[in-house]
Amino acid sequence: MPQTSNNIIPSPEKLYQLARDLQQTLRNRAEDTAKLRRLSDETIQDFKDLGFFKILQPIRWGGYEMDPIVFYKVTGIISEACMTSAWVFSVVAVHNWQISVFGEQAQQDVWGEDNTVLISSSYAPKGIAVPEEGGYRVSGEWDWSSGSDHCNWFFGGAVLDPSVGFESFVTLLIPREDYEIIDNWHVYGLKGTGSKRIKVTDAFVPNYRIHYLKDAFLSENPGKKINPSPLYQLPFGQVFTHSVAVPSLGAYQGALNAFIDGAKSRVSSFGVEAKSNPVTSALIAEATLEIDQMWNTLEANMKSMMDEARNSNKIDVNNRVKFRHQVGTINDRCVAGALKLVKASGGASVYLGHDVMNKFLDIMTTQVHVANISTPFAIDYGSSVLGGETENLML
């Protein structure tokens, strides 16, 4: 049942400090996490105990219901130490926001007995859904479900009516007893995210466990009345895509931190100290400026949307197109910036365990996530500037 007890909600600064305090523990676990190919139970429990999964969860369910920028900053701090841990945290914790825009019965199904239950996802429209009285009969296989070993529910994408295509794109909410986890996660970056395949065979999904992307685009979600906070009036396409961009931004900062630590003592084969090399100094300045610019843009855009939501205004679609383009470039910029740090790290970067290289590989892995492929969103933005209209519902 929803909770009405007094929930002690920490300040954003307290949560940021808790995340910083956890960084060394995550660094110490990183090698074992990569070997395990999923996060340890201890890391997930740490995130729960520290309240991180509550940041986007409604107060009525025992959460903190905080401004999304708090969530993104905590993710970034975690990612400075371990992008694998940050990725799983971010893409699982953001589902506490999405289930909150479902109707009451779906929320009861997930959190009615345990409000710490987690949900994994894979939004690619891989599900085959056949109409049946009261819902759909669903089968399908979805790859890339990060953190699935730690979750009791799954969000799977499907197109209900292929004749209308993306207009009928939905998220299906499916319980653990109705799917199988197939261990196929063998990769070169983000090795410990456990982003495994989910297989569903002939499972019934009632209508109330189906969320339409069109409703998410219009912010006309079934949960709007029961969770009226401005947080839950934001567009899904903005909340989710920021959650898959911020881990790269945090990891880029982590790579820069590691690069600076190494540069303080590194001496080239010709006896030149890195700290006296103007190229090294300029690279540090360039990376710092770029990271700050990306964070400043992200925060300003999110503040703009939250201000509109607080005033009960619809968020301007042209702004959403612009914001979506900007967040879509974060991964590209982090890949390019981290690669410069790898090159400037010298020959040591090719050895296993080199922190800058490891972070580059992790960032590079997220480049293939559809939300981080920036070109379609650049086209949308350019078209909107010229007076065109977009049909993209992931804004």
C-alpha cells in the first residue's frame, strides 16, 4: 500500500556526499564486477541503503520525489568511480519514475508488498503482442536489459499495431515469473552491467500494465492524477534519455581525474615531465571546460522543463527538440574527449587495468545505445529551426 508515514528526505548535498563516500568502495569492486559480468548484490544493496533508488520514487511509496537533477548528479558522481555501477543504477532507478506514470493498479502490483522492488528494461520493439480480452498475449526476446539479475519486473517494448507503426509503440510491464534471463553478456566495455537477454513466451499482459509512448509524449499518463507532482509531468523522452547520457559524462570526469593523477608523476621517454608539458596543461583545461559546459546545459534544460511543469504548462515542443539534440551529443563529446586523454596517457594506456582506457571503453560501449545516436536528433532540431515538424515521440 502507498505510504503516508513521515519520510525523512535528505538534502541533495547529503546525497552527493554519500555518493562521493561510496566512490572508493566502487573502485575496489570494479575488477571483480567485470569478472562477475553483473553488479554484486552488495553494490545494489548499498544503493538501496543509501536511498539512491528513492530519488525519483513518489513520496507516497516511501520515495524522495526529488528534482531530477539530483538523480543525474548522483549518477555522475558514481560514474566518476565506476561507470558500470552508474549505468546500472541510472537505467534501473529511472524506472521508478516510469512506473509512477502508470496507473494505480500497476504501481500496486510492483510496490504493493515491497517498495524496494526494481525493474529492468529493454525498449526495443521486440515484443509480439496479440490482442486478447483485457490485454495482450506477448512473446519476444529483448537484449540489453541492464541489471536484470537484480530486478523482479521488466519493461519491454512492443508495437501493438504494425500498420500504424510508432504511433502504437508501448512499454509492457511483465513480472519475473513470466520471463527468462539468458546470459549472453560478453563485451569489451561496461562488462559488469549484466545487460542480458530477456525471453518472454506466451505471457498475458493486462491493459493496465501497458504504457503508450504517445501518452508519454503528451504527458497524459494514467498516473497523472495519483502522482500530480511536476516531476511526473515531464516527458518520458527527456527523463530517460538523460539517464543514459549522464553516466558517460561522469565517466569522462573520472577519466580526467585519473589522467591528472597520472600526469603529476609521468615522465616521457625523453625525460619531459607531463606536468611541465603545455600540451598536457591545455588538454586538462579543454576537458574541464567541456565537462562544465555539458553539465551547465543539462541543468539549465532540466530546470526549464521543471519550471514549466510547476506552472502546469505544456513544455514547448521546439525546446524539447533542442534539448533532445543537446543531450544526444553528450556521449559523442565524451567519447572524443576521453580518446584524447587515452592518447595523451602514452603507452601505459594499452595495459590492462589502465583507468583512463577502461573509462574510454565504457563510454564507447554506450555509443551504440539508440538514445545516444545523435544524428537523428540533430536532423530533428535543424528541421525545427527551418519550420519543419517532427514525428519523433522520444522528445
